[in-house]
Amino acid sequence: MSDGVEWSIHCCTVLAVLPPGEALPAARLAEFHEVPPAYLAKHLQALSSAGIVGSISGPRGGYALARPAAEVTLLDIVLAVDGEETAFRCSEIRQRGPAAQPDPAAYRRPCGIARAMWRAEDAWRRELTATTVADLLAELMATVPTAQLLAGAEWIQQVQINRRTRP
Amino acid sequence: MSDGVEWSIHCCTVLAVLPPGEALPAARLAEFHEVPPAYLAKHLQALSSAGIVGSISGPRGGYALARPAAEVTLLDIVLAVDGEETAFRCSEIRQRGPAAQPDPAAYRRPCGIARAMWRAEDAWRRELTATTVADLLAELMATVPTAQLLAGAEWIQQVQINRRTRP
DNA sequence: GGTTCCGTACTCGGATAGTTGTTGTCCGAGTAATGAGGG
DNA sequence: CCCTCATTACTCGGACAACAACTATCCGAGTACGGAACC
């Protein structure tokens, strides 16, 4: 799985605590997490294409969540960054080799192996769907020490002030 | 996910219907599935290292399941071929950037994002653990037309005869 | 003083190289069956 | 006829290239703000 998934989720939690109407540029998000700015921008583009975040150009622009944090699931982010296709790909090798049947009707039902693998992936997706960015935030509020939460909030606030006073 | 996972699972189901005491060479398994023989051999080595299949050298040698099919789970195969590490890797980026805390004790509890992702992977692994090669075989017996099952059995039997009469 | 227009600086978006992991292949070490030879 | 032994052919195992995907980066298109000029 791409490292960009981790970065993207962290970015979404940061964007979730942004005051409504405000946006945060990709460069600031990269600075906050100490990751390569240009590469993070690439993943944010993917989030934007998927409709998870909205992008605003020009000064005072940046990224912001496109919908409430409670409506952004982890699966949404993972699929946007890593692609929609399943991890297990069935290449139908059962239809090849000496035991193959010429009648295509024999292969109407999906391969049992693929079904088992996809059942596991469904369980994985269900679990990822059950967790939203809002849940992650609530868990942060409950477990992270207040001092650390304040440090993050302070930094974001300072960025907003700098952008307002000296654009 | 590597394509070798699919091949390996198919191979295990074939090995499961082998008469006890017999073995099937990697070349025959590759022939049965029409996959590159040398590359399949590589994955069979992984299965052997993991103790899922046993290998026998020399004439009449080959691969055979190392334990009953009911005790080989899909997770065993997937981990052997794709590696033991989790798909999601937490690089602890929360400990970096301007909001980081100097006190290491603040990061004793795992990152909530990693916990959520690993929870999903646990669900995936649970589902894969619940399915064994024996289950796949039973499902095959119940759904695949008899003619096709016979074709496969015939082929395996013929291979065994050829190996016995003309080694 | 209010309005309009232009310049500017900042943003995102897609097109472009470098590096690691997956895919694919090969040849050598080891082994068990085979057949001949001898007792 | 039975036993011993060298031969032989077959197997696995690990070492060696080619490709693709992930990682990382850059520059151009677009946009909203700021200020200056004009009415």
C-alpha cells in the first residue's frame, strides 16, 4: 500500500479542524507533516479528483474538506489514493491448462478462490467504511494530551493569521 | 498483491487432491495452470520455506502439502507469498513537524490512524483464516460440473502413471 | 471618495525523471531410481 | 538368483536480468487579492 495513504488520512484530519470557509495550501500541509511538498500535492490531487477535498486557487486558496468529516470514510481516502481496483486480481487461470472446459457456461459462477479472497476484502472495506475522519478526530481529542492538541491548533491559527495579514 | 498468491492457492488445491505419499513437480503444476514454470517455482519455494508444502528432490520428487488441507488457511498462503508485514505501514509522521512533542512518552499509545487501518487488516486476516484449502475443495466439489472434475483428476492420474512407468 | 482596471503573487494541475519492488529466467547442488556387474 | 555400486536423469534451491509501479520533482495555467489610476 502506498505511503500516500497515511499522509492523506493525516491531512484530512488536519483539514477537518480548519475553521469553515478557510483553506490550507498543500505546502503548509507538507510542512506540518514534514513530507515532500510536491509529492504530497500529487496525492491531494487524487483526493480532489475523488471529491473528498475541494481546491481553491490563488492567494488565500488551498484545500478544504468537501463535505462534513463524519461523511468521509477511511475507505473513501484509501480508494482515492490507491485506486479503486481490488488488491486480489483473478486472472481466471482455472480456464487454462489441460483441465479447462471448452464450454464458457462452465465458468459463469466466479472462481471460488476469488470469491474467498474478495470476501476478505469486503470485510476489510466494511471496517474502513465504519471509521470516518470525525471518528479519528474524536479519538484524538480523547487520547492526545491537551498540550499537544494546543500546539497543533496554535500552528494552524498562526498560519491563518499570516495569510490574512501578509498575503 | 502479487499474482503469485492466486497461483499458489490454486496449486495448493491441486496438491490437496493428490494421493497420499505422492508428489507433483513444479513443472507439472505450471503446466496445469499454464503459468511460467520458473516463476511459479519461486513461489513454491516460498510456500516450502513457510512449511506449507514439503519438497522432495530427485526422480519421483516434487511438492506435496506438508499438513492436512483443513489446516492450511488462506492467510498462511498469502503471508508466505506476499510477506508477513502489514499492507499499511505507520511511519509515525505525527512525531514530526511543528506540532511534535519532545516528550517520547506522549507517543506510547499507537497512532489512532494506524490502529484503525490495522483493525481493518485484522478483519481481513480473520476472514482469510476462516477459509482453509479443504473448504475451497469442498466448494469445488459442490459447484463444479462432474465432467470438469473428472478432467482434472484424469490429468493428475495420467501424470502419476507416466512418472511411475517411465521415470 | 468611489469605481475600475491592471499587475502581482500565490495557488493548483498535469507532465517529467529516479528508485524500489515485482516479474521472469537461468544454471548448479543434491537425490533417488535404474541398470549392470559381480558374488 | 540376490546384492552392491556407479550411472543417470530428474528434482529443488538460490543467484541473475527486465519490467512496472511507486516515489519524488518541476514548471505552466488559472485566480483572487492589492494597489494605482481614473472619474
